[in-house]
Amino acid sequence: MWDNDRGIMMSTNNWGRWGEHDQRGALNLITPEAVKAAALRRVTGKVYSLAIQLSKATVPAVHDRPAPERYTLSSVADIGRVPPFFEIGEGVGANEDVLVMPSHIGTHMDALSHVTSASTLYNGFPADSFTPRGGAAKCGIEHTGSFAGPAKLLDVQGHLEATTGSGLATGQVIDSALLEACRAKQDTTIEVGDILLVRTGWLEHRNSHLPPEQAWMQAGLGFDSVEFISDHGISVVGSDNSAIEPIPFDRNQFLGVHIELLHQRGITLIEHLWLADLAADGCYDVLLAVGGLLVTGATGSPVNPIAIG
Amino acid sequence: MWDNDRGIMMSTNNWGRWGEHDQRGALNLITPEAVKAAALRRVTGKVYSLAIQLSKATVPAVHDRPAPERYTLSSVADIGRVPPFFEIGEGVGANEDVLVMPSHIGTHMDALSHVTSASTLYNGFPADSFTPRGGAAKCGIEHTGSFAGPAKLLDVQGHLEATTGSGLATGQVIDSALLEACRAKQDTTIEVGDILLVRTGWLEHRNSHLPPEQAWMQAGLGFDSVEFISDHGISVVGSDNSAIEPIPFDRNQFLGVHIELLHQRGITLIEHLWLADLAADGCYDVLLAVGGLLVTGATGSPVNPIAIG
Amino acid sequence: MWDNDRGIMMSTNNWGRWGEHDQRGALNLITPEAVKAAALRRVTGKVYSLAIQLSKATVPAVHDRPAPERYTLSSVADIGRVPPFFEIGEGVGANEDVLVMPSHIGTHMDALSHVTSASTLYNGFPADSFTPRGGAAKCGIEHTGSFAGPAKLLDVQGHLEATTGSGLATGQVIDSALLEACRAKQDTTIEVGDILLVRTGWLEHRNSHLPPEQAWMQAGLGFDSVEFISDHGISVVGSDNSAIEPIPFDRNQFLGVHIELLHQRGITLIEHLWLADLAADGCYDVLLAVGGLLVTGATGSPVNPIAIG
Amino acid sequence: MWDNDRGIMMSTNNWGRWGEHDQRGALNLITPEAVKAAALRRVTGKVYSLAIQLSKATVPAVHDRPAPERYTLSSVADIGRVPPFFEIGEGVGANEDVLVMPSHIGTHMDALSHVTSASTLYNGFPADSFTPRGGAAKCGIEHTGSFAGPAKLLDVQGHLEATTGSGLATGQVIDSALLEACRAKQDTTIEVGDILLVRTGWLEHRNSHLPPEQAWMQAGLGFDSVEFISDHGISVVGSDNSAIEPIPFDRNQFLGVHIELLHQRGITLIEHLWLADLAADGCYDVLLAVGGLLVTGATGSPVNPIAIG
């Protein structure tokens, strides 16, 4: 049930579950035993990158976030600037870049400090623990940016294409029933601590067929998917759309599902995942390793999750 | 033998070995079978991050590279800028950052376009295929930024501390004999395609005991370590120092070992790795996943390699 | 006459005119006496800014140049980061920004290192004196970024509207005859060392009436305007369009008029000037002060030229 | 008298003086007549830049502000990226930069939104009108970034050197009496609306003779100089130190004089001015033009003020 006054859903949350000082949230659900078990059931050893390239041309544009830019820091033409006390072979030099990009661009993960509600972050930390220069004093990406674990792909788009002949509708709200139907069809087992990957097909196709003012509309996880996620003890949710949740937002609540998952339950979110290759291989059970940039106090990071089949 | 005219070692290189169009180099040596085998021999399932935090205070300063900066892109205070057609709960908003950082700062990997010699990149691609705006048209990070494989840690510093009572000397040149002695002592098996991690202890201790003008001096892999690396068919070399190679450079050759490994053999390099935790656990055989930022045309990327014990 | 081999016009240039080491070009033509005389003939004392605001929303987009961005460096919310040895009054703090922008965005000036031809910069300096990290070792903005002098506005657009009933055609090439006709109609005296401002009306109206693929088409100074500029001993040319010259380029020569003026004659160029207010006041003779950012080695700078009527 | 509760001095301020919507403050005191009169009394026509170069090597380091950086956006090597529908002469191309810098670095001006006290900006605008993404919705630099007017230099350092044999002491607090003594000695007339430039000599000499932990100590305008500034109807105050006011702050009040001048009286401040050349010429009465970057919503801007003698 939605509590409009507090801006949250009236349901069990995870605040305090791992102690009042916890800044890692549902990542606590991933155990070394589960990681080991996931490693031991590898089938192909095939390695998948779940990231798209970072450039203005390749990332989906998101409201008010500038495009990622790579500038040149130095090249072999700068070799004269090197201290002259080394011998420098013919044509020897180095090319280096400087990167300027939003933390939440392309394939990226949200730190638990990313969204606020009712003046708090996850676990009840005060929202004003985030400041412009200091960044996130609580729940910065340095706390959640490093993890690995078993991940299960629910190819909702593939499931619907196979069963109905057409995929998700633009802006369709995905609920627990649809997730369960997909899971059952795939015969995928989900265990506590698993990372859940949901394929909508959006990143592959985007909405180039729609007029520009509708191109940002996307299917995604609605409020009624929270039960599935919560009951299965999911640690991380990733999807191939822009916000995990649908756009327009379910029940018209701005960042509503972010609040349910990230803010209330401490579930790390990963967006703009490239799930097409896993889906094409029918690879629904992977060992996933995610290494976000450990930028002190950042509220998210571009990531290149590596999956092993 | 060193050829001063061409600025390279006169030894077998890997150019053409994987075809004239290859931009992935020795990463080709990692097979799915080896990845699977590495997964299947997991012992603890413990997950290690091999990265340090990215901030001015935490990364080693490197000549002419600015410090990494996190700026605030937006916070909950900007909520009024959101299009008003959604309902916004009390205190609901989002914190976002913009990141400005060199590609080669903190824990980072080198793309095969990072160093040039004799007007070429790895595999003979012309050095001028890199341009300021375009970046690397050949051997950009998008070609090597995603991999996983078996990694073997040679704790050279720990080995020397145990056998001699003192560790590596400042600026000491590590050679094949020392690597082999360490490997034998650890009883570590190295196979073709393995990722080699070399711990010098530098990142943990830095050189705070030295006067500032010597603080950048570091032990590292010298020319005489290339044989060990080459003979074992190593795919990737990572270390906890600033340049893989020693500083001052071995034989006074600027970037000499970079040229031998990265430019001649297409061996991806990872620097400023945090290897203290693996060493403390005596964990010398890990499954390593590396997801660099796939910035189109970049010559490197900060990374957060994830190791599983 | 155009010399296709050398990529320059076969006409008198200014190389060597002020010495082989000169990096200031035609700015040498402005004398203190002329500045004083311009000051002494002030009529109104009215102050005009000739710049437009710098933001994504306000600057014309130019091929491959990112939009200017202002990020927040710190705000009063960061007050806790200030060293605690001062007393801090209630609510006392500071807001600060970090600016990320191309040097050639919005209203901006070109340094003499901006364009190259035949492997040279202005005055014959080698083109490779510019390097990615070092920037312009010759003719950087620090040499030309500071000047003041008499400026004469030729309101070509206003002249044509008054005499023909319609203004410049999209992409029209302005020649010496048109400049002279406008000058004569305005009864404006031009003296050696004067700054020439040419109003095309483009910045005020842009080409919103044209389809996007033509919106960048602009009237500007063609090759046949060089005689007028050269004969009058103009020190600086500014206009309200994107390139001083027309787009598409006159005679289809990429940057052809840049080469004639900036590269051959050392004439500083200022683009995207806001000339509407001067034109509306019929103010054709101003004292103009231009203070570019003296970024060491930069090839241009956004500027806010201040004119006094 | 200082009011510790409100964090301001209990003295006449300028709030409301130019209307409740005013965002320009004491710049309103500069009249076209005064600008014209200043122009008409030009003596030499000599042009002075009052800015220092912008680079890590040339700007004073200020707590927590990163150094200014120039990166290369593109060079002639990128010519292949230009649309091929133009003819491109031999070696024709363009060098361009991207600038990354704090708004308050090197020679710079403060917008009236720069400092807050008691939850307000100048003229009573709410402090929270500044937000991270939006910047300053009130009193952004676009309101005060463009001005010109008569400026009077008080060479306090030169005055003290001449009269006492030594200049200002490190951290010395300059008061109204010292300003008046200097003014009288120079025989300089100050009129309402004048820009006041105060030379302490700091920028020329910095504190290289002091140990690093004291190098930031600087003489500057204290609380007891406010009377002089206020009584003379000064529009803008500029100095060659880092904060106009002394460091350590007078009476130990963080930004205390900023609040008196900028926040209470709407007086624009300019810092790190290069005043050595004016002082060397004994040029105390100039026509000053200041064109800040009109970055929408910025709280300051690097500037290159142009003075005419």
C-alpha cells in the first residue's frame, strides 16, 4: 500500500536488518558459499560483457545528463614534455585520455545514496549527508561498487514474443505474475541473494519507431513486481531499460520503484544493461562480477558487468 | 637483445599472430575452457575488489595527470527541474554526479593503443590512427575492456620478506629468476592464457619514508622478466605499482617494458592494483573479472577488477 | 589568387611584419594614441555587452563541440568541510561552480594558433608546435587575449534591409563592395588598427525557419572581402555568425577565409558576437575592450567583449 | 556592530535600494555619464590586462578548488572527421580546446550569489534559490558579469613601502584609515560609483618565504575598511589577494568581509587582480572594462579585466 505522506510503500523494508550502520544493503544477502556454488555450476565458461560503449553516439540520452566525453590528455606528440633524464626510443610515447561523464550514463549502477525520500536515504541516513562538494558521506558507491554473485536472467521480452507473438508494449508495467510466468517457462531457479536481470528488449531496439516525444517511453518493473523481488530475496536488480521501472512511472509516482527497491530495501540497481547476447544464447544462469568505479562519495558509476556462462 | 634504432627488443612478438586485424592481443589466449576450469576450482567463493578508491586523497599522483574529481550533477534540491507531470512524494529526489578523471588514474588498465614505438601501435597499426578528437581508431579500450580468466598472484614482496627478511628494494628490477623463485616457493601453477598479478607492496606502503623527489621510485618488472611472461603465455599483467615496470625505468629506457609487453606482445596491463588482501589470505589462484569502461576510442580506463577466491 | 597547393591566397601577408617572433599579429596595429582618441570621442558612455549567455540552451550548436556546462563545485551545504578554526555565522557559506566548455563556444575569440595551413601557423610557426597536452607553444591565447581599441560596426544586415527591403540571403557571401556600400551609407570612418564588427543578423534570428539540415547555413565574409579588410588595416574582425566566413564556405574551401585573415594576416577573429543592441542604437563607433581567458596555450577563449558608446 | 545571531554587521545595507527584484547591486551606481567622463579623461591610452595566466603553474592554489585545465578538443590531426563535402587545403585544420576550471580560480569575479548568510543571498533572495544542477536562479553571473566604469587604484603596498620602508605585514588587516592615508598621499579623487582597486602586493610576491602552512596568509580589507567603501559609494572592489579580505579572516569570521560587501551591499568583488603594472606606471585612475563569462546561473567567473590609462 502506498503512503502518500511519507512517499513510500507501506511494506517491510530492510532498514536496520544489517545494523544501523549498514551501507551495503541487500548485497549482504550474497554469501561466499553462493558465489562458490555459482562458480561450480559454470557450463560454458563463455565471457559476456553486459555494457554498451560509452560515447555520445552509443548511450541513450537521459533528461538533463550530458553525454559522456573522452578528451585527449596527451599523445606521443607531447613526448618533449617528459623529463629528459630517460632515453626515449624512436617514436616512443603514450596516448592518454581524460574522461568527463555523468555517473549515471550508459550502463551504470546506482549507489544506495542515489535516491531520497522523506529526507532520508536507505537505512534512514539523513538525505543531507549528501553535499555538493563532499558527495555522499553515507552509502557512496565505495560501499556497494564491488560484488560478484549468481545472476538469473528473466527474458521477459523473449518470453512474451514466444508466447504471444509480440513483445512488451511501450511503457508496459511488468508485475510479479509476469516475472513468475517467465521464470516458470524458463525453468529458472531463483535463490536468496541472487542478482535478477530483466530483459525488456528496449536497449536493443530503443524506440526509433516512435515520435521523439515518445521515444523515452519504456516498459519496466512496476510496484506489483516488488513482491516477487522481495519474496525471492533478490540482492541486485538489473535491466536493459533506463530506470528499472517503466517510463512513464507506474502509478505516476516519480522514481516510485526506485524508492521501493533501492531506498526501502537497499537493493542495488543496474540500468542500460546489454542482455541481448545472454538471451540469444539462452543463458539464464550466470556468475556475474560488477566492479563500479570506487569514486569516493559518488552516487553511482558507469559499469561493465562481466558475466560467465 | 635491445634494438636502439627501432626502440624495441629483438625478440618474437605477437604481431600478426591473431590476424592482421586483431585488436585484442594476448587476451586471445584466454579460452572459455580455461575460464570454466578456473571457475570450477573455486575454494572459498570470497570476493575481492582489487581497486583503490578514486579521489585526490587516495590515488597515487602521477606526473602530469590531474587528480580524479567527482562533481555534483544534481541533487534532491533540483527536484523543481523535473517535468511536473509526475507526482513527486515528499522529499523524493535523486543525487547524481559528474566524473572528471584521467583514463590512467588510480587502479586502471591500458588499452593496446596506450603506447607507441617507431610510429606504430601493437600489431603494426599506425600510431597516427590515434587523434585528439577521435581517440584511438585502432586498439581502443572497447576491444580489450571486457575479460575474465584465471589469474595467478606472485607475491614477490611477501616471498622476499619471508626468505630474506626484507622486501624489494626501492626501484628494484624484478627479473624472470625472481618470478620463478617466487612461483616455485608458492607452488603456483601457471598455464597459457593466465593473468599474472605481481605484488611489490608499493601501493600499500608507498614511499612515505623517502624524500619527495624519490617517492615515485618503485620496484617493477624489468626487461629480464619478459622471458618468464612470454614463455608462460601470459595474457594480462597486473601489478600494484604505477607502471608495471620499475621507476626509474630499467636500462633507463622510457616505457621500455611497456613496449615489450603491450606494444610488442599485445599484453594488457593493469596498474595500481590492490593486492594486499589476496596476499594476506595466501590466495594465489583466483578467477578474475575485469570490466573497463567501454569509452569508444579511449586508451585506457580506471577499473575495479573483481577476484573470486 | 588562390594557391591550391599551399592552401593559401597568393597575396601579401603579415608574416615577419612585426618580427619573426611576433605572436600578436594585427593587434600590433592598435596604438595607445588610437585607444586614447577612441576614448575621447565617447558620446553616450553607455556600456554594451557583446556576448550571449553560455548554456546549452543559449549557444548555437557547432559541429562536434560539446555544450558548455556549469556544475556545482560547492555550496553552503558543504560548510562542514571548511577548516573549523574560523567562526562561521549562521547560514554563512559559499556557492562555487566548475565550468566545462570548449574554448570556441558561444561568443568567443580565436587565438592565432587556431588554424593551420601547409604545416604552419601564423608567422610561419610550425603547426606541430601545438600538442595535445602542451597546447599552443606558439600563438596561444595568452598573447592576444587582452586588447582594447576603436571598433566600427558595419550593420550589413540593417543596410540591406533598409536599401533592398530584405536582408542577407541564407549563406550569402559578403564582399568588399558590400562592406564599402554599407560603410558609405553609415558614413563611418575606418582607420588603420580599427576593429571591424560585421552584423549579419544571424545570431538574433538563427535559421529556425529552415529545416535542420540547413539551419547552420549562414551569410559571412567571403574571399572578396579580404581586400577591404586588408586595405583598411583592420586589427580584429568580429561578427555575429559562427565562422566570420559564410557557411557553406566560400569557393567551397574549408576555413578559407580563416586562413586569409587569421593565418596569413594575424587578424584576431571573434564569433557569435551579439551586435543587435549596438545596431538598434545606431552606434557604429565604440571603444571595445576584450579580455579573453588567459589559459596558457589555449587556441581560443569564450569572451564577453565590452563596448562603450 | 557585529550581530552574531544573524551573521551580519548591523549597518546600513543596500537591500531594496534598487528594488526588490534587483540582482545587480552596487553596479547600479555606475552611470553612463561617469563612464563617459572616465573615457574623456584618458591620458595615455595604454591598455593593461589585470589578469594572470590560467594554468596549474600560474594560479594561486585555493583550498579545495582544482587547478584550471586545458585539454585538447581537436587538432589538425582530426581533419578526417570533417564532413567531406568541402575542399580542404594541404595541412588545413583547426586546433581547439576544452576548458575545465572552477569559476573562482585565478583572476576572477564573484557573482552576488557567491556567498550566503542567514539563509539569504544579497537583496534577501533565499539561499536555496541556488541548486546543484540549476545553479543560481537569483544573482547569477549573467546579471553582473558585464560592466565598465572608472576605477581608482589605491596602492597600499606602495604607499607603505614609501612611507615606512616596509610594506604590509603578512595577514595585516587594512582599515579605512590606511585606505584614506593612501588615497590622500596619491591625491586620488574617489566618486560615487567608482571601482576600487586595492594593491597589497601579495600576488606579485606570494609568500614563498613562508613555510607552506603559512603561505596562504595574506593582508586584506578588514571590517574597519567597510566604512570607507560604503561612504564613497564604491560599486566594485578588486584586489590582488585571494579573498579581498585578509586571511586569517578579520575577527576570525569566515567570509566576514564578503558578507559585509557582497551580501549586504551588493558590491561585486574581483580577486587575484594583477595590479603591478598599473602601480609601476603610477596609474591610479583608469577606465576599467570587465567581461565575465555569462554562464547562466554561475556564481562567479574567471575574468580578464582590461584597464585603459
